[in-house]
Amino acid sequence: MKNSPHSVHPATSPSVEGDAIYEFMETLFDLPRSITGDGNRMTLNAIGEHVPIQTFEIPTGTAVFDWTVPKEWRVNAAYIADSTGRKIVDIENSNLHLMSYSTAVDAYFTWEELEPHLYTVHEFDDAVPYRTSYFTPSWGFCVKRQQYRDMKARSGERFKVFVDADHFDGSLSYGEVLVPGASNEEIIVSTHICHPALANDNVSGIAVSAFLAKTLLQSKCHYSFRFVFVPATIGSITWLAKNENQLNKIKGGYSIGLLGDSGHIHYKQSRHATSEFDRAADLILQQSGDDHDIRPFVPWGHDERQYCSPGINLPVGCVMRTPYGEYPQYHTSADNMDIVCPQSLQDSYDKVLAMLHAVDANAVFKTVLNGAEPFLAPHNLYEGYSRDAGRDAFHKAVLWMLSCADGEQDLLSIAQRSGLSVGTLRRAANTLREKNLLEMIQGIEQAC
């Protein structure tokens, strides 16, 4: 494998959560996922060992908006053999070797007939590319460069191609983990489960999502959180179609994935661009002090584009580290456990959790008293900044809230101006409410 910045792990020490997320990834990595099939069910079952998950099976042929749930796909064996019967390429060595959703084949081919069905990658001699053909019947093999060269060198031979694969009326599987809050209004966190043997894309997203759900289940938040584990595109479209009559309670959320490599966090805005979720992401990344990148919405990428589509119109942004297609191992077998690390997983987990907490704690307050700044000494709020205004974060937050609580600015905007966290501002606001100096005109009584 060629060296790249994404194969070098950060030097910081891993934390307990990062190690646990990494270990969970190891249990998921080899499961044979696609947009349907037993590999997805095994993945959902593995998530269920950490958090209570509800699984759904949507039958083949079900209309989901303009799409139709496809036939289920199952592979028993797949290989290419030379004229002596020796297997040159075998799915037993990597489940990436067979193009996903390949049709059954049992025939001999000349090199000229076989070559159009072969896919390889030029960046790495020893990597297998990831290819799919979900909705166009076809077959193909994904091979290392050396395997391709070996077969080409024997172009006078005939090659045996065998694919024992079935397409049958079955179902598409997806899962949900609901974290109930004080409100029935929900925040959605979605991740895709269809990619086999690709660590960063997207075993990392599956594992981080499961641990976020596990943490929030132990919290008391205002909003409910719904973690959705779906195959990409057809899965999110299916989920939206099956939940169309309940979308009015979805406040918005994040699509997350590619969270384990050593690149910095990238945030792709929702189609709304200035939603609460976009502003929370921007705030948390800015206040972290770490390198990050905010990108505008484009109608391609992960499942955020489905949630953001005009007919759905949910403000859902996308959180990732190095974006899709921008690291050399992307969609190849080089996207393995070596390019992800506990430190990056921990950092991704921390930042997404902070974004969720920021949205949950957001509110709008207004001062109760008319006139200038209230006399704070009787409220035991004067000591601490009498000689140096804003001696600590809490007392700074008190002054910021009294100055900015005009009934229009929310905590996210005040946090952006002040450099203080939403949590600190919320604690100051709650104290000022107890002193009858502020009132909450939009927001929630209980937050994470």
C-alpha cells in the first residue's frame, strides 16, 4: 500500500470510548453487507448487542416513492479459474472480489470476453476495488492489479467464471434505535450499512452511531433521538416512504459516516444551509479550535440528499472526516482497519455528540426587567466579576445573557458571538430564570 496522510495515526493516546468503538468495528468489518441480505441482518443484530434496536423487513416489490424495493441478493460462491482449474480470483479471499448484485454465471470466456467484466484500481497494486450494479442486471469481478496482469498475460487461455448467486423475492432490512426524550419531537442520526469490508466507509459510521445512541440512552434530553441504520440511497428512501406520515415530528439531524481516518472533520451543510443543525455544527467545530472544513450542500454524496430533497425538506447535514472520493483508499480494500484509529473515532464521536447536545439545549430568552443591567448583588451574582468582568466562563455567560436576551437571539447565536459553549450559556440562563431576571420564550425545560 502506498503511504498517504490517511495511513498515519494521530499521536494522541486513545480513550476508552475510542478503543471500544474500534473494537466494535473489528466485529463488523468482515460481515458480507450489500443493500439487502443476511450480512445487513447480522450487522443490525450486532448493533443490538449494544443498544436496543428495532429491525424492519420491507418486502421486495414494495413501492417507495419513485423507487421499488429490489429483490434480495445472496451469494454462495464466486471465482475465476484458469485452464488448469486453479482459482485466480475467489470471493473466499475477499467479499469485494465480486461486484455487488452480480447475476449468476457458469461459463468459459476468452480474455477478450472476460476483460470488460473486470475492475481494478490503479493507485494500489494490492487493492481490490468496490463496485456495484444494484439496478442493472450484470456481473463482474474486482481484482488486484497483479491478478489483472496475470490473466492478461495468459490471454490465449479460456477462463472459467462461476458465480453462484440468487436474486429472489425477499426483503430490505433496516434498523432504528429510539432514544426517548421529554418531547416527541425527534432528531434523526442516519448512517449507511451496505458497504462490505470498508472500514472508514462505513463501518466507522455504524460503530460511532451505535455508541452515540448508547450514551444518549443514559442521558435525560428534551428531544427524542432516532438513530437510523439503512442501506445507502434505497434504504433512506425506503425509510422515508415508510415513515412519511410521521416526518412532521422530525426536527432535522445529521447523516454521519467516514469517521475513522486521520483527516480533520468536514461538515456538509443541509440544503437549508442556516438551519439550527448547520449552525450547531459550525459552532462546535469553530469552538473546538481544530482544523475543519464547512462545505455547502450539493445534491450528491450520502443520504443527507434524500432527507433534504424538496418533497421531504428536512434540515439534515453530513458529518465526516475526509470526504468520499478524497482519500486514495476510498472504495477499495485498502480502506481497511489500518486507516482508522481510536483517536479519530473518539474525536468524531465527541464532536457529533456536542452538536446534538447544542441543538437540544438551544433556546431563546428575554430579559424580564426594563431599563439597564439589573443590580446583581442581591442575587449573589455580582461576586466573581466585580474587579474583572467575566472572571470565569459562568459569570461571562451571565453578562452575555443579560446583554443579548432580547427575545430574538437564540443560544447558538449568542455562543457564536461570545465564544462560550451553549451548555455554559444555558446554565447561566437557567440561573437567571430562577432569579426572575430572564424568561424563556422559545425552547425547552429539560436539556442534555
